[in-house]
Amino acid sequence: MIKLVTIDLDGTLFDKDKNVSKENLEAIKKCHSLGVKIVIATGRPYNGIYKLLDMLGLNTINDYTILYNGAKIINNKTKEYFYTSSINGKMVKEIYNESIRFKVSCHAFRINEELITPKHNPYTDVEATINKIEDHIFDFNQIKDDDQFLKCMLVDKKENLDYIEKNLNKEYFNRLTIVRSANIFLEFLNKTSGKGEALINLAKFLDIDMHDTMAIGDAGNDKTMIKFAKIGVAMQNATIDVKGIADYITINDNNSSGVAEALNKFIIND
């Protein structure tokens, strides 16, 4: 019996216009009314999704959200975090130096959720606009080694990040969680971070067995939660590697209420 479902946003719950279909909304509210924990799992900060949580009705003391691709888990009612992971300033400066070497842009979220970047660029502007936050110009050489950050990101056009992902020093993959949250975002987090790790931590906190979990996603940053959940669902529009590890691939894509299809199949009509 599924008791906990994690759902990605972009390319999954959202259609191409960043809207939630009537079918998806109704399915989520129905599952919620049945006592199933519906948990949004996103790379965004709380500021970028609180209106969505209200619309979905996921705003009670019993509701939680996975933020920053697993670096934080928040209680939707109290706004308190019960789980946080971070990387230190020394690591952020290393990643910044990689951005210089590869000639791409970079930004980072401090532990207090402040978004900083060494210079304005269109990709950080996208981040700030989506999440309704302000980006602050800051000299990354002035970051202290023991400063704490939720994540650091290399940001640029898709083909440049494709190249970096293939040619980045492999040691970084041993030391960090590295995920592609979008074509223009390559994210670096604590090795213990990730949507899958957050799902495990949340299930343990709620005393829910992992055999009673489901995860729905479409992209690389969703792979661990799809892999770790008892039922891992890939959207029809998911990347090939995500489909390759899924237990179920939806018939409908994100523009055709694929989330509702999965919730109906495994929970509502089960």
C-alpha cells in the first residue's frame, strides 16, 4: 500500500507552460484525502513553490516538501526544516574555479538561502525569476572555507554543460552529488544530498516503510528517488536513462496529466 509519494515539478507535474492540469490537481487532492503523503520534490527553494503548495492543498502540519534537490526538507505548515545538508565554502570555490576553466557561469545558494553569483548572467536570472528571489553579486574569492552552502551550480547553455558533465574531473563525482536539474543547470550538492536520499530520510522520520513509497519524475535529478522508491515512475517524456531504471513509464506525458495517470493506477484505483 503506497503511503508516501514524491513528485517532481518541471517536466512532471507541470506542463510546458508551468501549469498543473485539472486532472493532476484532482488526483493529488484525492490521494491527500486518503491519507497518502504527497511530497513535492524539487530543486527550488520554498519561495519558489509556496503558492503551488497552497493550490494543491499541501499546507497542513502533516505535509512536507523536499527542496534544493534534497538539501532541505521543510514542514509546509510550520516552515521548519528537519533536515539540512550543505557543502563548505572551500568546495564552492573549487567549483567556481571550474566555471572559470570551462568558461561558464556559476552561482550558489548559501545556507540561509541567499543566492549569490560573481557576475550577472542570463542563466542566474532564470533561477531568480523562477523562484521569485533576488540574486546578489559577490566575489567568490572572498568566500571563507568554512562558509556553508546548500548547493553550487554551473549554469550555461545546454551544449556547454553537456561537455562539462562528460569532462569534469571524475573525483568530483566521488566527493559530491552532481545532478542535472535542467538543461542549463548542473548542480553540486553534499554527497548525502539528493531526492532519493531525502525520500529515505523523510520516510524514516514518518515511520513509513520504503516498500510503501512511490516516486514520479523525468530527469537526472529524479533518478535516485525513482530508484529507491518501491514504485519508481518515469514520465513518458522522461530521459532515456530515467526510463531505464523505472518500474513504470506513463502512457501520458507531462502535458497530458501523466502524474494523474500514475496516482490513479497505483493508489486511487488500486
